[in-house]
Amino acid sequence: MATTAEQQVSGLPSEQVHAWLDNVQDQIRRVQTRIEYLQAEQARLQEQESLLMELMASAASPIA
């Protein structure tokens, strides 16, 4: 059986602290998912930018 000290954290019920922790961890997971999406989108756009810059460079070069 848990002691009173184990049941409470800084005067708060441990269930409440665990609920807050679960909520924060869920928010971290959602933010991480958004970050991963944005990083993939950034990489896609950088690849597109690179291809367009190559196209512009080849169009500006004289044909030998």
C-alpha cells in the first residue's frame, strides 16, 4: 500500500500530477509530429528551389 507521501506530490494528488504529465507528453508528441511534417515540407521546397535554380542557370548559359 502506498504511503501518504507517495500518494501526494507537493500536496497534490498523484493522480492529478499523472494526468498533467500525460497531457504534457501528449502535447509534446503532437508538436513533434508537426515539426516532422514541417521539416519534410522544408526539404521538399528546398529540392524544388534547387531544381528551379538549375533550370534558370541552364537557361542563362549559352548553348555550345
